[in-house]
Amino acid sequence: MGDNKSEKQNYNVVNKSLTKVDGKSLVNGKPVFAGDYDYPDGLVAGILASPKAHAEIVKINTSEAEKVDGVVSVLHHGNVDRVPHTTAGQGYPEPSPYDAYIFDRRVRYVGDRVAAVAGESGEAVREGLEKIDVEYRDLEPIFDPKKSRDASVLIHDEEDSSGIYDPENNVAANVDIEIGDPEKIISGADVVVEETCETQFAQHTPIEPHVTTAYLDEHERLVVRTSTQVPFHVRRILAQILDMPIGKIRVIKPRVGGGFGVKQEFLLEDVASLFALRTGRPVTMEYSREEEFRSSRCRHPMEVRVKLGATSEGELQGIIMEVLSNTGAYGTHSLTVLSNVGSKTLPLYNKASDLHFFGDAVYTNLPVPGAYRGYGAPQGYFSLEFAMEKLAEKVGKDPIEIRRINHIKEGETSPIFEKLGEGKEGTVQYINSCRLDECLDRGAEKIGWNERNDKEASDKYRKKGFGLAINMQGSGIPLIDMAAARLKLNEDGSFNLYVGATDIGTGSDTVLSQIAAEALGIDLDDIIVYSSDTDFTPFDSGAYASSTTYVSGNAVRKAAEKARDRIIEIFASRYDENPEEIDWKDGKIIGSDTTKTLAEFALSLTSGEMETDQEQIEATASEVPEESPPPFAAHFVELEVDTRTGEIDLQKYVSAVDCGTAINPNLAEGQMEGAIVNGIGYALTEEMEFNNSGRMTNPSFFDYKIPNTEDIPEIEVILVESSEPTGPMGAKSVGEIGINGAIPAIANAVRDATGIELTNPPFTPEKVWEKLKETRK
Amino acid sequence: MKVEFVLNGKEVEFDVDPGKVLLDLLRESGHKSVKAGCKTGDCGACMVLVDGRAMTSCTLYAAQVDGQDVKTVEGLEDELADRLKESLLEAGAVQCGFCIPGVLISAYSLLSKVENPSRDEIKAALDGNLCRCTGYVKQIDAIKETAKSLGGS
């Protein structure tokens, strides 16, 4: 591909850190979130959560609840249709099993739904929920994923669920891909490394919990205003489970207070809608923080075994990766997250010719993992990058060098791209842009990698260490997800941009507006963006899988080109110009004889001046990506371990990322910084803990520790811009990749500092101290 | 019971239940900048200024602010507030924006008292404002930048 940097163009609107188009309203605290709207005559509703990990509901009596003053409606399995579905907000047909019901006769984890109450006030709802009398028959719960496959108890033996890989053995999903004969090549290899790491239950914790309001409009259509990442999928699933035509439902996404995957789930919309349909009144539901922890979604805990075989020079020959994923009580995203553990990691080391990737996602009676930033990649990269560190040591190479020798380069491919996709086969893909070597160089320089052995810890009890990890992600889901955009010209030359793409705080409304403005040669101020309203914007799969900048961005670019072409066509015919020779720049349409500003021409287009040539310029374009160009990143950390307390003092975190063209560098850095800190929490402090009844014991920000300002190290993000030829203005997506590095880089640095091997995050002082104690023996 | 206080510069009076939480009272009376992220005093999204101090309104009864001066982001309109908002936007410190009103309140309270805070002082002042989007880097930068721009003028 040559030197991409030289191909990089100069842009007017993109590649600039312009402020967010929705920034002013956010910074002034305007009422723009789902919970900020007031509804006259509105009801509130709440959910009765299961106190049992596994039980059958023998009897449910709601008569006392219905008598409570202010209670208006009560829902439970006895009065709601049973429709098997998945809560995964994925493209249709979803690659997740249909194993969920609005309400079921069975509860499968502490926090599962039992019933719901709508009422005039929060107090009435609380009292109503308390007065619901439920008789349970306890079933034996399964908490250990390692025992799930052989358990005598079945978690999903109901007859009407479908798409479960092996319900007789509690296996929700399975993947098994073999390329060549890795066992053979590894057994004959000069060097073999085998590592097993185990990751924990962790939560997304957007600061805005899930909030949904459902109401009927004046035409009796169902309107749902909800904090979602996937408005179009929500509409489709609502239609499916309520047995309503899609056209009778409108889903509106207002500003969303963070998602990270947890709002790619369909969680409150069904119950709020049912209440609205039954009562004819607006119904608002909002998870409390405790409910958000217990009953929303989390990250799949996994055990990932990696076995590497390499030459004495450190060239990888074979990789075996085996995964046991705990999918909790329901199989939402079970197959695709499992697939991604391999599909987002193994192509990075494409020098290994022979590969085996296999594993199961098993049911347990614990809360439900789903989509979470990184989507399996963080779990896979932990084991892989931990093993790579040992390989470097065994062959006597610098950890940077071992990665350089083995990582994928421009023009190369991996058989994994074709064999392993999102719940089915993938697509062939060659890497068009990869500046990972530069990421390694620049990150190493910033952290002081070559001088690391000269640096001393701050006191004699502390030990200093450096660590690194590299990774890739993707940009959307090729040949599955799609995005569309529509542009409408106004009389002053400004354009309305309508996108189905879902800004959940990432800044995608801004990024997409920048792409539109650039392609149209106008200012950002001349784009008025409106996103994610199923009545008014075209379809988009939604905000997940690092898709928006790349996939939705390309849809916007195409729509802009279409609009521009049509304007030129009309201009040429009106003024008798050759369309091929018309120039379009600085807001002007320049022909050989006639020149007009876009604003002048736009005004004339809908005025009598144009006589019968009047036309509303409007262009819609769809984008179905054929590939998913990976962003690449190198993460470096510097830390000290206090050998007296086991505390890890993370001092510096440097991350260099190849993001293609950064459409908005500030926002791209922000995606990285946020993901890095999210990853640091995952590595050091965050874990959902359970008692022996399966109840989460730390469902609050006080007990479940996410990083605050005092917990962050010095963080430096370096954007190493390449130009991705298939991306809009050369861009790739960077929503997720930043979260993949913290666990392995920190584990590698702790090993560098102390020699201890941490294989089960979070790396709390207790765990570190215990390991240090073992080494002293 | 009757509660009287100054809210965003205006004297207000509410007839409330003694158990009424300030957060709920403020939101119900249209002050939607005050966000509910946890209702346990841990996330800081509901912060307001009470006599100039940044406090979580979810852990205060309305009755506790009787006779005091309460400010929400709706009432922050002076030069310091404007500069802070501008710096937050320019630094790229606003992603989803849900935590931002609380961040503004904490930062406003800090800069009202400390003219040129160090990064460590900023971190300490904002340690009660959880943000899951930004990683805090640009928020700290923005507050530092605000202090600089005001000191220079």
C-alpha cells in the first residue's frame, strides 16, 4: 500500500477538533435525556425482582397489590403473552437464542423479573410491589460455569425457546474453528507457552441508568422514548413481542447518558409499552442503581486458555485458544461475544498458520452478561498478551520485538477473517491500513521503554515494572449491519442531516455532521443533524461494534455525494453547463459561464425563478460494509508494586492508536481515554461479588468501585493516523479498542516488577499480596 | 412543612413532606440539570451549590436547605461559569454530558475558592463526580484551562 501518510489529504472540516454540536445543551444542563421529560397524567412503574437464583413460580397473587391506593396495573406471567425472544439488540435475524420472555413461570437469577406494577406515584408502586404474594418452588441453582455442562439441573428446558446450542447440557452457544493442525505444529515447535486466565463479572455503569417512557400518541400509535443504543432494533423487537405492526410503533432516542453496550439490550421497553397499551397513559420506568447492577447486563466472565507454539526465533506457528464463557441466566450475545474472543484477537498474530479456536458459553443462575465495550476481545487479549510476554522471555526477545515479528501488516490477511464472523462465517479481508509498528515506536518512546531498566522505584519496598499489550478491534460488522443517511437541502444552502446512527455520548452526531460538511464543502454550522427517531430518520443498526464512524460515516459520505451530484446536474441543465466541468468549492457552484453560491442556488431551487425545474434536493444512501478495517493500538504502562501491602500504583499509561483519519481528534482521544480508564477499573477494582445464594452483594457505586479522578494515572493518548482507503475520509472506528489493553499490560508490568503472575482480575492488593507471599516461601 | 430558601437567586417557598429529598424537589420543580445517577451520594450527578459548597442533593432533605442559598446549573450564569462551560466544550471534556452539571458545580465551587489549583487539587475537588465516558483527562485539562484564562484576564 506504500506510505499512507503521504496519501493523507488536507481537510476543511474533518480532522479538526470542533466542539460537539450538542455540547451547548449538555453543558447548560438542558432537559435532553429520557428522564428529563415530563408527561401530564403520566404513571411510573417498577419491577418485582426475583429473590431466588433458581425457582419456579408456583403461585402469584396480586389482589392485595391491586388494592393499593394509586396502583393502576399489575403484570406477570399469568396475564402477559408468552413470546420467546432475545433481549439482544442485534440485527435481524439475531444470532442469540430466543430464551427470554417478558415474564416467565421460572426465575433464573436473583434480579430476574417476577412481576411489574404501574401506579400514580413511586410510593404506590413500591407498596404495590411489596404486596405481591409469590410462592416459589426452589430449584437447584448452578453458579459454577465449570460445572454447568455436567449439572443434573437444566436452566433452559422450556419447550418453546429456540436457538440454544445444547439445552440438555446448559450450553447456550458453541464455536469450533480449526485451521491446519495446530496440535501437531505446536507439539513440534521449539518453544511452547500455555496460559489460562480467568476474568470476572464486571458492569458498564453508565452514569445514566436505563430510562424509558412509553405512551400512545393522538393516533393511538405507541411512542417509546428510551435510553437506547439501538432504536431500530427496539422497535422491531417490540413489534415482535407485542404482536403489533412495526409501523404502529415509534422509538425515539433522546440524548443518552452513556451506554458501553448495556443499552444495546432491550430491558424496560417491553414492560413500559405493555402498561401504556393497557392503561392508555404515559408510563415511565427507570432502573435504580441497584437494579442497574443486579438486573441489567454485565460482561461475560471467561476462562481463556491459550497455547502458543513458536520457533526459537519467536515466530509463531500455531495458536490454540479455548474459551469457557459464563452467559448467566440468558444467552443474549452469548454466541457473538464468544466468537469475538477469537475473531478480534487471532488475526493480529497472523504469522501463526495453524489455529484452533473453540469454546462454549454456558448458562448459570447468575446475572446476565451481554454486549460490553470490547465484546470478548478484552478477555481474549488478556490470555494472549500474557502468553506473548512469556514467549518473548523464553526466546530472549524484547516484548516489543516479539510483537513486531508476529503482528499482521498492511496487505496481509488472516484465515480467521473468513472463518469466524458474528455468529456465522466471516468475510475475507486484507488489511489496508496498519501503523501498529509506529504505535509501538511512539508509545515506547513516550513511556521510556528503552530506559526502563535504569528507572528505580520510589522506595526500597516498592518495585517498578513496565508492561505492554497490543491489540486490534474492528469497524462494524461486515455484510450484516447497515446504516443509512439522508440529506435535505434548505433554501439557505444549509442541510438537514438525518441519521439512524445513535449518539450515546460518543459525539457521533458531531462526527457525522463533520463528514457531511466536508463532503458538501460547507461549514459544520450549515449541517443540522437529527438522529435516531424511527419515524423520521432512515435505518441504522445502532451504536455498537465500533460501527458508527466507519459504517454510518460512509452512509453520510455517500448521501452527501449524491446530493451534490444532483445539485450539479440541475445547475448544469439550467445554465447549460457541462456537469463534468462544474467546480464546487468554498460554498460556490462554479460553471464556465455561471457562478452561484450554494445559498443563492438553493433559494432559487424552490422559487418561481426555476419555473418547472423546482426541486427539493434530497438524497438517501445506505452503507453495507464489506469489510471491518481494524484500528490497532499499543498500550504501555509504568507502575510500582508495594511489596508490603500488595498495592499496585499505576503511574503512567500510554496508548498509541492507529485510528485512520481522526475525524475529530479530540473526540477520538476522548474515546480512548474513557476506554482506558474503564479498562483500568476492570483490571484493578471492579468486580460484581455474589453470596452463596447468588445475590450480588455490592450493587452500589460505594461498593463496586469504578475509577474516579484520584484513581487515574498520567494518561497519554497518541493518535497515529493512517488513511483507511475504505473509510469515510480515511477513518476507522475507535469506540472499543482502548479497553483491551489495561488488564494484560498491567499484568505484564506487575510480572516485570515482581515476578508474580496475576491471572484473575481485579488485581486487588489482597491478591497481589497473597502471590507475593507465595514467592517468598 | 414549609421550606424557604434562595434558589438560583430567587426566594422560593415549598410545602413539602419532611422526607422530601432535595434532588426530587429540584427535578420536580423543573431543574432538570440536577441528574439522578445513584441516589446514594456516590456519583455526584445531582450536585448543587449550597451556600457555595458542592453537595449531593440526593443525600439532603429539602428541609435541610431551609434558609440557605442553593444554586443549580440553571442558575450558574456568571463569567466563571461561562468560562468553565466553554473550556469543557473546547477540551472535548463533554461526552454523554450526564455527569457534566455535577462536574460544573464541583469545578465552580473549587475555582470560587482557589484561583489557580494544581492538577492534584482539581482531582481532589472532583473525586465525587463519577464519569464513565471521558476518563477525566480532558475534564481536568478544562478546569486548569479555565483557571488560566481567568487569571490572565
